[in-house]
Amino acid sequence: MTQKSNTLWGLLVVLAFVLLGWVGFRTLNMNRQVKVFLRARAEATLETDEELVNTVTRLETELKNRKSFVFRLGSDPLKLTRVIKSKAFLTRMGVTDIEELSGELRLSATVIGPGPSAAAVIKTGFKSHVVKVGDVIDGNEVIAIEKKKVTIRNRTNGKKRVLRPPKG
């Protein structure tokens, strides 16, 4: 080999040793950092912050309470005319064609589920009633609830009537 190639090979060997030394030094530093991290992790304990423990406990209790909530609808929460309940006031304002003033039974909605779990929302005047088969509303017994219709029977005269939701 020539002097030039010997010099190049020498430089490559020196460069390889420098590179190996640098990689070894970086690996040593990383190893030290990992050991520091592992020591810190081993020393760290959970639940040492009392405020954090209290907050987590409170949130878990609230979650359990919320899971136990049962949604029951006693009246129609979306009926805006519940704000004005006085027939006299509505009459003075010239409102005479509102169906709430008629006092007639009106079907608002039906909910059909598996088995005998059907229910209906029937309105009379300004009130909404959630009913199921067998319930009585204004002297009328609910005898059947089907999709978009409810059959009722007047308890005084025995006449049957079918309620349907308003069109539109």
C-alpha cells in the first residue's frame, strides 16, 4: 500500500475509535439518566397528596350517585305554554284558539319498548301526563298504547276513543 492509503486507513481507524468512544460516552450518560429516573419512580408514592385523594374520592362518589339516577318524566319539560297558566290572562290577550284551552285529551307521544313497557304522553289543558296501560286520566282508562295511537275508554259511559298525535 501507498503512503496515502495508509494515512487514510489510519484516519478511518482513529475516526472509528472516536465514534465508538462518543457512542460509549452517550450510552453511559443515558444509563445514568435511566437509573436516576428509576430511583425517582421507586421513591414516588401515589396518594400522598391528601387534596388529590379527597378530590378523586369525591368524584368517584358523585359518579356512583349519578349512575343511580333514574330519569322520570312527570310532565312535558318542552311545553312552552307552561309559562302562562292563566286561562283568564290568555283570554284577555285574545288567545282563544289554543288547544290547551279546550280541555280535550291530546296525544303528544308514544314510547313503545319490549314487552309491556309502552308509555304515552297525553295532554289535557296545560298539563302533560305520562301514562301506561291501566292508568286513568280525567275519567278515561288507557286500554291500549300502540305506535302513534292510544285507545282510551270512558269509565262512566264505556265509550272507546282513539287518540292520535296532531298532524304537522
